[in-house]
Amino acid sequence: MDRLGQLLLLIIFCISLDLTDAIAAPAKASAPSARDKCPVCGMFVAKFPNWVASSRLKDGTTYFFDGPKDMFTHYFDTQRYTPGKRQADIVTQSVKEYYSLQMIDAKSAFYVSGSNVYGPMGSELIPFATPFATEKDAASFMNDHKGKRILRFQDITPAIIKALP
């Protein structure tokens, strides 16, 4: 293979690496606009910036929620709240980390349930995640705010969400 062929292969290889990274990296959820309503409860999400959660779908649609509780409610019954969409269509979910107020991957968080800290819709799952907080921080919060337990994303069930008043 001549030098031009090797150079062409190298360029194609580099481009394919960039495309792979772009496809694999979850897009950051944008902030909700003043018109964005939670598909679960109908509240205007931008009024509660410290509680914003989001789900991005394969088709690029992003739904915003006024807290993790409504995000999970939507996750467990996607078609009810967004007809024509399925749970399998969701590619990323984000929640606001409690201390830093930064959007984080919902699946990486520790959630404190049953605390005396309330969100816009009452009882809420309070998210904590690195690099801003650790499970130890979640445990400390749980003790300080009368929380009941620490959960991971995969531990949260429809029954747990329904039990949150």
C-alpha cells in the first residue's frame, strides 16, 4: 500500500473514532423553556429549576419534569404520559444533583427517599452523585432529614414511586 493509501486509511480511522465518540456520548439535556410542561403533572418545569429532571429519546425529543419522582413515573408508564413513545425509546435520563444543582446521569445517582425535604410535587427522591456527592453524603443527608432509605436507579420501582405522597 502506498503512502497516500495509508494516509487515507488513517484519516478514515480517525473520523470513525470521532463519530463513535459522538454517538456514544449522551447529549447534555438543555434547560427547559418557560413553555415546557411536565408530561406527568402539567406543571411548568422552568419555575422549579432546582428540581429539573429530563428524559431524552432516540428521536431527539427531550421531556422535562419537575422532579425525579415524575421522571420515574413517566419512565414506568411512558406510553400513558407520552402517547406513541415507549420506555425503550429513552436513551438518557438526567436529574439535578441536590448539593451542586448540576445535571447528572440519573442512573449514576443515589436517591434518598422519605426525607422531610419536599419538591414541587411533595415527597421526592433526592439525588446525589459523584463528582459532587457520594453515597456517604446521601447517608448523611438521610440522617439529617429523616430519610427512610438510599436507593439506586435500578432499585426504584413503580410501588416505591406510588408510595411517595
